[in-house]
Amino acid sequence: MEITATVNGRDFIADIAESSTGNAFMEMLPLSFEMEDLNGNEKCRYISRKLPAAAEPVGKIEPGDIMLFGASCIVLFYDSLTAEHSYTRIGKIRDAEGLKAAAGRWDAAVSFRQR
């Protein structure tokens, strides 16, 4: 399943996981909102709907990872890190080059839509 993720006006192609979480996320599209910057490596947004979660330790996070924290927090990582928390994978941006620059240091306007 392929979507377009737009971060502060820049488009990125992302693949959504073939899972109950990925399917539920796709059913919500299109989505547009401000995402809060957190820890200088991710943008996050709590949503009113709970998605199916199957959180597991992921270890290494890579730029472009789209994850679910808990059952209602969408997280878009723009920098790599070693994760201490467990996440449910939603999807991944195919080519994250330029994602960190697009995300900026503050909150970001982000949208997800089907291609």
C-alpha cells in the first residue's frame, strides 16, 4: 500500500505495512495536521481514534519510519536512533533523503494521502 506523506510542503512516497494497523491507518486517509517535534528526531501527533496495536521493541529507528506509539500516537521519525520504547510499525518512507530538512526543528505541517 502506497501513500504520499507531505512534510512542510515536500512530498515523500511511503509504503504502509500490510497489517491490521496499516489497514486501519489507510482507512483514515486523508489526514492533515500539525505534528509536534519531540526529542529532535521525530514528529508526533495524538489522534482521537485508537488503531490496532501490536507494539514490540524495534531497537534501531531509521529516518522515514512511521510508527504507532500506544494506540493513538502517530510518530514520524526524521533521524536515526536506538529506541528504548516499543512501537507498532505503520509504514516507512522509501527515500528519506531531505526528510530531516523538510521536518525542521519545530512543529511541522504533515499530511498523509493515498496515491
